[in-house]
Amino acid sequence: MDLWLLLYKLILYSESVNGMNAGRKSLAEDKGPDVPAAVPTDASSSKDKAPEPSLVLLDKSQPTVSDLQKKDARYQEKRDAALVLCRAKSD
């Protein structure tokens, strides 16, 4: 039981140090895609409007979908490792 508590605290500490525990949200709560979808236009309307910019700037303070997936994968790996160690200790 003491090993489980130690591993649990270690995981929580490492997440808080890395800034991962501050506002954890699941991938389902993501507010949408990082890049807005392109809207197809026909030839007649493209003459009337200015051309769309070909460069999209991302706000680096906001995590991307891949950042959230990597963070979730790291969390699961740490959790699985802690469970394996606890099971090995209890056997």
C-alpha cells in the first residue's frame, strides 16, 4: 500500500512540475480543429474577393490536438507503469 501511495504522489508531482496538471481536459472537450477548414469557391466569386492567405499562424499558448494526444499518452504510460509496479509488489 505504501508503494502505491508513493507512485501515485510521484505521478502527481511530475505532472504538476511539467505543467500538465493545471488545466487537464480530455480530448473530447477540445474546442475544434487547429486549422480552419477551407471553403471551396467557384471561379466567378474568386475575382470579387481578395485571395485567402496561404499561411496559418497557430497560437503557441494553446495546445494543438497532437500536443493533447501526446500528453494523454504520457499520462497513460505513467499510470500503467505505476499499476504494474503495484501489482508486482502485491504478488
